[in-house]
Amino acid sequence: MTAAGTNGNGGNGGTVDFDDADDGGLNGDSGAKLSFKKILLVVLLIIGLIALVIFGAFTYFKQGFNIFHKPDAVSKKQRNWSAAPDDIGRFIAPPPATEKQPLLLPTVEPQPESPPPIIEQPPALQQPNIEQGEQPPSLKSRRLGGNVRNYEAKQQSEPPARTPSRQVKLMRSIDYTLIKGTKIPCTLESNIVSEQQGFTSCIINQDVYSGNARVLLLEKGTKVTGEYNGEARNGERRLQIIWDRLITPYDVVVQLDSPVTDRLGASGITGKVDNRWGTRIGSALLVSLFSDALQVLGERSKSAQVIVDSNTSDTSQDLARQILQNNIDLPPIIYIREGEMINIYVADDIDLSSVYKAENYGR
């Protein structure tokens, strides 16, 4: 690049040349130039590619992802676009019910009862055929044979005995039922003396559950009351108690009417038995001494010519026998101490569904 300047004196100034750093610029002879046709061709090519992509995407979504129009492996069910009937969705009343006429059974005309046949002569018993030379049956064999015939006739006249059947039922509320045979452990609260009839009570010492062991029915601490009659006979060593009712800590009263058992389930409970042998033997000795004294007194009265009335002697002997009889038949006394461990045998199914209601708690 050349720059020319003129000084103020009108003389010619010096010439300064500026060489460009890059001689090969865009306007230089050696630079590459893009023609207008090439640029237009590239633009048209890009527009065609974009149009092809848009057309392919539209065809793909429209034909259900089937670009190459391949037939489906499974033929689709043809739809029937016929019009629905006019009465669809409209209520149609059901036809009126026709009354069924009862079947008429044919009438049976009553027939006159025929009079019972009159037997003029009773049927004769068939006698056994006795051949000549044979002995007739003895009286004993004839009696035995008559008993056999009478038994066979009785069996034929009487209808066969029927075996009693048992009813089977389904227990609906087993969750709230004390099953028959359940043993309830209990601890006595009072002493028991079988000499007199009386009442007693016990405390249940563990929780009692239903028949399927799912619901708690009787809580620990439930009080049970019962009664014993105190009529132990000679030779008996067990006392029977009937528990009539119980009351739970939540004031639920249940009627039991169940007997008492020991720890192993035997009926009744045992304790200390007093057979009162001293009273029995003492009464017998006293009566014997009294009789001997009367006998000795009678012998002495004879030798001393003293008359003793026989009525007095007989009355004394009768009184002695009566005292001896009453003292010999003394029943034993059974003593059972407080705190004895016993069991209550539930004698029947007890349904508590009217009192309890189960609640399910999530875990």
C-alpha cells in the first residue's frame, strides 16, 4: 500500500509503502471463492432432508408404527358399525306373572270296611311226627321248645328297635365360648370342714381363653363361689363341691353349675380325714361296761334275795344299743385347708357372646 503526500511548500513529498501482513486475503487471487449456485444447491439439499424427516415421522405415527405397510400377523376383528336397535336403553316391563293352577288329585271313593273274619276254631298246634319205636319228647324238652317258639313269635310281632341318633350342629360363636371339659385352675379362699353344709369360694389364678384360644374370656383374679353338702359317708375320702357362679374383675357374672376336681382331673378333692375312731370305740366300750354292770347287779340281787324289775333291765339294754348304733354310724369329717390348688370342670358349653365383643388391633 502506497501513500503519497504534499508538503506545505508545494514540493513533492516522500512516498511510504505499507505491506499487508497477509497477502493472501479473501480478495486476493489465491483465495477460494464460493459461487452462488453452490450455496443455493446446499440450501435446497438441507430443505429436502428436513421435509423427508417430517414426512417419515408423520407416516410412522399415522399408520401405527408400520412404516413398510406389512400385514399384521393376527387379523383384527372386523367391527360392525350397523345401527343399534331403537329400543336399546328403554325400560321394558316384564310380562305379567301367570297364576299356576293347583293340580287336582283324583278323588278316591271310600270303600266300605269289610268285617273282620270270624275264626270258628283256634288253630291247632302242629304236633311232631313220632314214628313207631321212638320215645315222645320229655316234659322238659317240650317246655324249652315252647319257650323258643314264644320268643320267635315275639321277635316277629315286635318291630326292630331303632338306634337313637345324635344331632350335629355347628358352633357359631366359638370365639366367645367356654367349651365343655375346660379345666379352670383355682385357689381356695377359706377352710372347709365337711361336718356341716356350707359355702366356699376360690380365686382363678390364671387367664382362661375361649375354645380356640383366641379370645380372653376369664381374667386372672376372677372369683368363683360354690356349695358343699357335707354328707360324707363311711369310707369316703373325697368331698364334692358344686361351683354355681363366677364374677370377673369387670363385673361379668357367669352361671357355672360345674363340679370340682383335683389337679389331675379326678372328681372331688381330698383332705385330712377324721374317721372318729375314738368316739366309736369309746361308745362300744361304754355300752359293754354298762351291760356287764347290769348283769352283775342281777346276779347279786338273786343271791341277796333282792328283786330287780325286768323292765328296767330291758330298757337299759335298749338304750345302750341305740347309743352304740348312733355312734358306730358316725360319718367321717374331711378338713381342707385354705390355699389348696383345685380345678373347676366346666360341665356345659357357656356362650359369652352377649357380653364380649372382639376388637382387632393392628400390629
